[in-house]
Amino acid sequence: MKRKFVIFDMDGVILDSEVGGFSFLQQNLSKRGIHIGIEELLKKVGKNSYKIAEEIIKEYNIDETVDEFLEKNRKNGSYYTNCKELKTMDGLNELITILNKREIKLAVVSSTRAVSVLTALNRLKIVPHLNAIVSGDMVRNSKPDPEGYLMAADFLGAQPEECVVFEDSPIGIRAAKNAGMRVIGYKGSDLWQDTSAADMECSSYRESIDKLEMILEG
């Protein structure tokens, strides 16, 4: 089947934000007297900010609601807004250019809230190349539920089987597979994750460009 739609996760796929983002969260929490090891925070990769906050509040007996917890952290800034080194993964812009020339429609599906997704994608100048964006606060059910990916397919006017997804986390891969989409396990970020459940694995976007026909028609 010829696939005409490509969907990207954001963190760890479009930008190498997972380690940096959680390090930023760790620093924000430390300012508030909450000390959590980065290794422990990285276990929460793939979950949305609400779920992460909910877990931290429970695990560390913090006397705050989820909304209060998130608001206090936001006041200290965010990785997407304040990181000066924000950049796309190597080779991603070249892949997007090729896909745009082939009139392949593109989307982003992220567990991150809309303001952070749009801030990051605008800073990276990617928004004009996209046909749809789905953020974590647009869905009722977060990954591994397929809701976000199915919503993106609806926005794109695509059937799930016509879509190829780039994901880097087990939770995200499950979400895309649950949606009935073909999944490429992207392994180009600094954080190693198990992508063995994907239909195919790529270590870089340059490798994915070399395998483009296989990816779109496999």
C-alpha cells in the first residue's frame, strides 16, 4: 500500500527534548524543595504532563492539586520556551522537505500540552510544513490510547492504514499500533528506548531518507 501521510511524535522525535526537558523539570522542582533523580523522572517518558504531575504528587506526598503543581512549575519557565539550544533532530528538515515535495501530508501527535507544542514547533519553524497538530490537552485519553493518532488521521482525511508514524517510546509505539498505523521506531535521540515493537527501526533521519520507498510502501 502506498502511504500518503506521515505523523511524527514530538519529544525525542522532532527535537531531542526528553533528557533536557526532564532536567529542566528537575531543576524547577529542586527550587521548590522537591528533589527527584533524573533517572526516576525519565521513567515517565511518553506520558502527558498531567499524568506525570499526578504521579509525582502521589509518590512524594505533595499537598497540591495537579493544576496547582503544574502552575507553580510553569512560573519557573519551560524547556520549550527557555532552552537556547532548541533544535530539530539531524536530518529531519531534509526529510520534511522531501515529503513536502512529494505532497505527503504531515502531522504531529504529542502528549505535551498545546502551548508547549506550538511554542517548540514555531521556534523550530516547522508549523508551516504541517497539515495537522494534535496535543495532549486535545484528547481525553493519552498514549498508549490511540485517540490522538486517530484524531490526526481524521484531520488529515486519512485512513489509519495509510499513515506512517515516527515514534521513539514504547507507549507511543503502542498508541500508533493501536490506531492501526505503520510505525517506525526512531532511535536518534540521546535517550535509549525499546522500539522493538515497531514495524521498522531507523537510527537517524538520514537512514529513513535512504529507506523512504520502503517506509512509504512497505
